[in-house]
Amino acid sequence: MTNASNAVARRAANVGQVEQASNQQPTLQQQIERMKPEIARALPKHLDADRIARIALTTLRRTPKLADCSPESFLGALMTCSQLGVEPGGPTGEAYLVPFKGEVTFVLGYKGMAKLFWQSPMAKSLSAQVVYAGDHFEYEYGLNQQLVHRPALTGRGAAIAYYAVATTVSGGSAFVVLSPEDIEKHRKHSAFPNGGPWRDHYEAMAKKTCVRELFKLLPVSVELAQADAQDGTIRTDYTPDALDTPGPYITGELADQQPPAIASGE
């Protein structure tokens, strides 16, 4: 083969390699990097796109099954976190990215719900607690409702109840008390009863269940209403407008187990 023929062959090979490279899909890590400008535009001012991207990459490393899910669902869940201003995974427990049947599900955490509650101008206080057998605990629904909880310092024993209580600046208050059996019914009717955050963060998910029931009675921010609508869904459209249209639910949450109480003053 002549030198000219060799040169033509090399050019053809190089063109083929370039075309093959151009046809390769970018990795999920590369797509996260490319999305940073969109994440930055979606984030509230107090959060940083670089930090969200780092947390997302760390979450990928810690949960390898996420990489086996569709990239669109991962990026959709990441954009949901960005638009709501909650961190995906990590030590904060504000939100979880859960792999399920090849898709990534956005699951709002207890701390994420609490964080968004404080964005409401009506918010004054919020608390969710676990009651143990050794604690002093009494509550009463009705016209003279009350809730008293004095935690024991030692020998607290097993969990016997979970509750959430909140007050508003207008003077209103509300509380919800759920038994371990109530919490278990919610867990069993969730998308991931034996895995995901229910396996790794049971207490936080139990508190979230109480808070979620409580928020049905309270004025909440637009962001919290959006987060509640997105909780437990898969989002494959990660354009900014898609937040207003929740994706398909993995499963519906269990209906109310008992009517919570709300005090006068609302």
C-alpha cells in the first residue's frame, strides 16, 4: 500500500472514531455536570449548584443501583430537589433518591418537610418526637385537647407512640399522635416497605408520617405543597415547568388512620 493510500486509510479510521465517539451517550456524571447551570437557576439563593452536584455524585457512589436506572429519572429527581431547595441524600435527610424497577423515585425526608414548613409565613413552631415506654406521656382529643410528654433520662424502653405538633403565628395549634401499628400500616403501604429510607432511617420516616398527617391541617407554603405532590413520584421531564405536573406515583399513601386534632385560634 502506498503512502497516499495509508494516509487515506488513517483519515478514514480517524473519521470513524470521531463519529463513534459522537454517537456515544454522555455518562450520568457528565450529564450532572452539564446540568449545573440549570440547577443553579432552579436553586434558592442560599444553596449552591456545585454542592448539589457533589452530593448527587456522592449519592451515586453510595447507591450503585441508581446508575442502573434511567438517566432521565435520576436527573428529574435531582431537578426536583433543586427546585424545592432540599438536598438529595447525604447526612441532612432532606430528600432521598431511591432506585425502583429501573427508575429513580423522589422521596421527601422528614427534615425536608420541616425545612419547607418554615418557609410559610404562618409557621411558629414544629416538633416531631418518639415516645418510649419509660416516658411520661398523655394526650387527649376533643374540646379540651392536650398533649404532655416528659421524656425519661434513662431506661426509656421501646417506642410506644410517635407524634407531631405545630403552632402558627395566628395562635392556632395542631397535633397528631400515631401508634407503632399506625406507622407500620403506612410503611407497608409505601413503595419501599422493606428498603430505601424505611430500612435505613425508620425513625425519621415515622416522624415524617406524623408530620405529613399534621400538615393536612395547617397552612403551608407553595413549595411544601409542591413537595408533597412530588413525594413518591418518578419524574423523567427535568425542565423547570415540569415541577407543576407530578410524575406517576409508585404507590398511594395509606388514608388517614384517625382524625387528627386542631385547636381553636386558626
